[in-house]
Amino acid sequence: MTLRGLGSLRLCVETDDPSPLGKFTSQVFCAFLDRLARRAGLKVHVIADPYPVHRSPAVRARLAANAERVELHLTPGYSPELNPGELLNADLKHHVHGARATLCGTGSRSWRL
């Protein structure tokens, strides 16, 4: 979600999760922030909910060490109207619900709804 549509929305799905039992940990989140900042090339502003991992000491230390590359903005405790993820989920549910997904091309990982 960006101002005037000049940016991009990036999501992270961990497939090579380094954490035990596939848990979302501060280590996983820090790795995501590092990859995001490295690929963006500009300072990245991340909007996240106040999940404990997002507020952990390890994440705060990583953000402090990389303040010129990444800034984290936390939404209030319960505010689905301010959470871009909730808006994206609502939009997907509205437009995808009942639609049939079809594979685009042979061997492709893209889906057409």
C-alpha cells in the first residue's frame, strides 16, 4: 500500500524457515527485513501489526542498526481499518470468493482467477 501508487506491496512466505518447528520468530522477521531492504535499494517503511515478534528486542536492535535502510511503523493494537494486510485480505475475499482458479500455462506457478 503506497501513497499515490508509487511503491509496491511485498509479502513474505517462508519456505526455508530456519526456525525450529516452522515458527515465526524474530530471526525470521529480521531475515525478511534484511532481504526487503537489500532488494528495494531505497529506505523501506514497513507497516506491521503489534505482534510480539515485531516488537521483540532482537527486531528493535536490527532496526536500530539499520535505521537508514528500514523503518518499522506499528499499527494500534486492534485496528483492522489501518492494517494494510486486513485491507488486502478483504479485497481478496471480495474478488476471489467463488472464483475458479486455473493454472496459467504448463508448468507455471501463476494462477488466473
